[in-house]
Amino acid sequence: MSYLLLILGLVVLLLGGKFLVDGASAIAARLGLSPGLIGLTVVAFGTSAPELLVSITAALQGSSDIAIGNVVGSNISNITLVLGISVVIFPIYIQKSTLKLDYPFTVISSLMFYVFAFNGSISLVEGIILLICFVALNIYFFKTIERVEFSEEDAAKMKKQPVGLAILQLIGGAAGLYFGSDLVVGNGTSIAQALGVSERIIGVTIIAIGTSLPELVTSVLAALKKETELALGNILGSNIMNVFSIIGFTALIKPIGVDSAFINSDFIWMLGFTILLFPLMRINYVITRFNGIVLLFGYLLYLYFLI
């Protein structure tokens, strides 16, 4: 029963995130916000909301391994599983902005995450520092580059949507995120106890992959359409914001305990995969299908040593 409730929780979470994005975007469009600002704020926050709610709920319920595992596991699966599947479908050609902006910030955020967690907990002060980085980076991105998929056409459609429906979507989305996160954390913990495995393993695998489904679906659809120019930037951007916003917000509400197993294993894998990306991107400025197979094999290798 716990497995079904966990799957239900993930479905409710993902639908909640979608409804929240749709409702908030429609309201923002009616208020006259530009498509770029909507994409950078409302849409970006909404797609990260499932991970955020799961991590906050886990921390409040004392399941800090799920809170940390959710983010570390999502970052690992984004680089290996999501990116690997995408480039196997269609190679990704690297934009210079990705090498100059997204990748360095990904490395910096990952190192900050590791350093802050190294002493066994992420404190309130460290959470505030991460949130300051989150705000500063969003301001910088918004002022320097246009990188969002939310178009003028999307904004026009949103303006036509009835206000009542938008508010209903907003409320329904928030409720879905709340109840979905509770189902995911509660049943993820129950499954871990029943199987005799740690909450860490459940967090970095089932829950992390589940909350990364929006990135996976978006990237696969882009690959199928051969529109992969921004795919890598979006994946790296998700990893950056996972650390700065999700860990930052969660630590702000309650300091997060970090098990030594994360420090000695999962963080090393996360940093290793992040560093591996550089030569894959730099060689001919393209990530090939063969590179995608290498990334997928890397994820399987990680699971082998994990389980």
C-alpha cells in the first residue's frame, strides 16, 4: 500500500506544481508582467516546488536524510539520467553562455553545498547565504541574458484565462503540493523501514527521480523535437536552484542534519559527475549520443555502489 501511496503522492506533487505554475502565470500575465519575468520567477519556482515541499516536509518531520537525498539525488539524476536520455535521442550543441555562466555556477553551488554540509548540518546562517545567492543569481540572469521558454504567445493565452479559474488552479496547486509532499515523505519513510534500507537511499533514488520528472519530460520532448539548444542550460539551472533555493529555504525553516554517508559517497558522486561534464561539453562543443550512453552508465554505476 505504501508503494501506491508514494506513487500517488508523486503524481499529486507534479500535478500540484503544474496547476500552481498555470494559475500563477495567468495572474502574473493579467497584472502585466513580462513573459521573461514570468518565466524566470513564477515558472522557475513552480517547477522546483515539488522538490522544495518534499525537502521542507522531510526536515520538519525529522527525516533530514530524505531532505538532503532529494536534492543530491535530483542533481545526480539530472546530469546523468535526464541529460543522458536526452542526448541519446538527439545530441546537444553547447552554447557559449552555458560554459561561461551555467556550468561555473553549477560547480560553485555544488561545492558550497558540500562545504556547508561537511560538518554534519546545514545551519540557519548557511541557509540565508544560499538564499542570498539564489536572489542575486536570479537578478544577474534576468539583467544579462534572455533564457526563458515563456513566450509572448503564452502570455497572450494566459491573459484570456478567467481569473476565477486561475485562482482555483493556484489554490489547487498549493494544496496538491502540500498533500503530495506529505504522502511522499511519509510513505517513503515507511518503505525504507519495511525494506530495511536507509531513508538516504530512498531519498536519492525513488523520491529524487520522482521529483525530477518535470525536467525529464521537458528535456525528452525537446530532444524529440530536436530543440536541444537550451536543454543543458535548463538542467544545470535546475541543479543550481536546487541547492540555492531548496536547501536555502529548508535550512531557513529548520537546520538540516547531514549523515556522514552523504559526505563520503553521494556528494562525491555529485561533484564527480559535475566535473565530468566539462570535457564532454568542451570537446567540439557538443554532447554526443556516445557521451549520453557514458552518462547513463555512470548513473547505473552509482546505483550499483549505492545499493
